[in-house]
Amino acid sequence: MPWDRNQMAARAAQELEDGMYVNLGIGIPTLVANYVGDKDITLQSENGMLGMGPFPFEGEEDPDLINAGKQTITELSRTSYFDSATSFGMIRGGKIAAAVLGAMEVDEEGDLANWMIPGVLVKGMGGAMDLVAGVGRVIVVMDHTNKHGKSKLLQKCTLPLTGKKVVNRIITNLGVLDVVDGGLKIVEIAEGVTEDEIRAATEAKIVN
Amino acid sequence: MKKIYANATEALDGVLTDGMLIAAGGFGLCGIPELLLEAIKDSGAQDLTFASNNAGVDDFGIGILLQTKQVKKMISSYVGENAEFMRQYLAGELELEFNPQGTLAERMRAGGAGIPGFYTKTGVGTVIADGKEHKDFNGETYIMEEGIFADLAIVKAWKADDTGNLIFRKTARNFNVPAATCGKICVAEVEEIVPRGSLDPDQIHLPGIYVHRIIQGDHEKRIEQRTTRKKEEA
């Protein structure tokens, strides 16, 4: 059985180490917060907050307290607030240890596309380009194939890039792959999935 | 110098011109200068360019100025919440310059600090880098981005004193600080104006030197995505 969304998030949470400052993207990456356990992780929200807490209880929503996905959230005892220039100063300055992000495409060079489909969808890159250029480690969490069954792990990205040679590790519903010299390396296979299945679902060159 | 004005319309009197560049604070609908945007709509000013992280939603924030076709161009990082924006952009009626969010914030900060250009790694190898100067530092490639020098800045804060010192609340600070600094004139709307001496000087987020006009008003403070959890049964 391939991993479901929660299992992918749980696997991504294993990447995080005690003491890390981490930025989680929208979608499955947001679920990673549910699986950090006892580890001392500080979540950054790039709209200007370190120490992001869970959603508020009903009736306690504060319009002045949202995350980068514009959802209402809460603060913790460790929380600090700051402006957007300071926020991206710490991102660009390499102070954030890791980012966990969703993606439309990743290729064998570690190029990442997750912000634009030309002519179809105009949304914008938000903080994604700054994050992938600045943080210590970029972990992509996404399905291995798109809804048409086509691989999202490509030889070369076809969509406009978010960053070039920026991805370190990819966690999909089928397993875990690292970007290494010459291509992608399978480092883990989801229980019940075969290596052949991963290879068949991967267009990018696999080096092991 | 008196900085306090009676309302948003009076605070914008004499500073709005067609075709101007306005830097606006806010992230999503959080901490946006909603009263000043309403007053800009009422003024009828045309062909405006906004440097603002987002474009509001259809009926709130900068979205209300899109409805009236007062916006010529947006400089933004993310506009996914606004259907009218997408319609106008895909129809070629609206110019759009996407900036990575951190680049946009730094362009404002730089403009406010008198820095016309800076180098960043953000966007290297993407369409953002097209046509921009590339330069290597210590073996890494960077692109040059330019500071934003806005004609006007409009921001929203929590409290101000009558000298313009501002305090923001929680994540509503966001782009308000860099936006405020990069305007030739900055107009701030706040929830409460207090007498000088009542704010702790050590806790001021934005010194009054950056703030030229202030209004106090009632804010809707709309929530874009209300997310909650249930209280567990005891």
C-alpha cells in the first residue's frame, strides 16, 4: 500500500531534528506538525512569526493572528512576531534549517516547480522562491504521479521553476528519494510498494 | 506638526494623484489598510500601481479597486484569492509583476533605507531572473533587485501616539513596516490613538519619523480562512 497523506507527513516529520527552526508549506506539509512528537521544533510562518501554535478553539479566532496560508492560528509561550522583511531576512540568511514544501514537478537535478501553470492558473510564488533559495534543506512532499498517472519526478521540469538545484529530498506516497549527483537515489520504499513500482512511476534517472 | 486627521478621506487629501505608485501593508486580509483603500476608491484616482503582497479578495482590500478598474498594475507575490484579479489579468486588462515575497519585502525595506539595489539568490535560474543583472559572490550567483521608492505608503497599525510612533499586533505587522518606510508620504490607520508618553519607547515597532498622517477608525478585520479545533471533552 502506498502511503496516505498522513503517513507521508509522518515520514517527513522524521526529517526534523531537535532544536530546528522549520518552515512548513501549505497542504500535506502542514500536517507534518502533527507528527513531531517530543522533538523541540519551532515552526516559522513567513508572514512574520516564530513559534506557530495549533488552530484556535471555536470562538477564539483572532484576525490579527494567521499563518502563511491565511488560516487562523494561535501563539505559544515561545512565540515571537516580526515584520516581513525581517522574516525573509532569516529565510534568506540561512537561519531556517529546513522547509517542507509541496510541488507540481521535481527533476533529477533538484529543480523544483510549484508555483505556476502558464495561462491556466495565476497565483504567484508567494515565499516559495525565497525559501528554496535560503533554507538549509528543502524537503518536497508530494504524490509520485499526477492525477493523470504521469510521473511528477521528471528528467527536466516543464513548468516555470521555483528554484534551480534546490531540492534535497523527495517524500512521495511510494517512498523517499534523494537528489544526488547524476539523478535520484531511492533511500526508502513505502511498505507494500516494490522498487519496480517506484522505478515505473519515475521518469527521472534513478542512480541506484 | 499635526499628524492626526479626522478620517481617511482627509488624510489622503492632496497626496493622491493618478498614476502614482502606492506601497500597501498587509498579508492576505490581515493588517490591510482597509479604511484608506475605501477612501482611495471614493477618490476616483486612476491608473494606480500597487506594491502589495496580495490583491485582497473580490469585495475587500485592494479587490474593491480592481472592481472599479482603478488599478493599472500590481507588484505582488501571491494573488490566488481574487477571481476578479485573475479575470482582468488573463484578459490583459491588468499588468502584473510577480515578485518573490521576500524580494518584495526587501525591495520596500531597501527603498526606505535609501538603497537603490541589492543582490539576492532568490529567483536565480527562474523567470524572475530574466533580464536582471547577475553577479557572483564567493562562487554563488545572485541577481540584482531594485529598491521600491513609492509615492505613497498606506499602512494599518494597532496603536499610534500623536507623534506617529506605531505598534502593531501579532502577525498584522507583516508588510506594514517595510511598506511604511518606502513611501515619500506614509499614511497610517490605527485602532487607537493614544497621547504621547503612553507607549513604552522600548516597544515601538515603527518610529514616527516614517509616519506623516494618522487616522483612527473602526476596522472590520475580516478573516480569510477561519480554521478552528474542537475543545476536547473533559
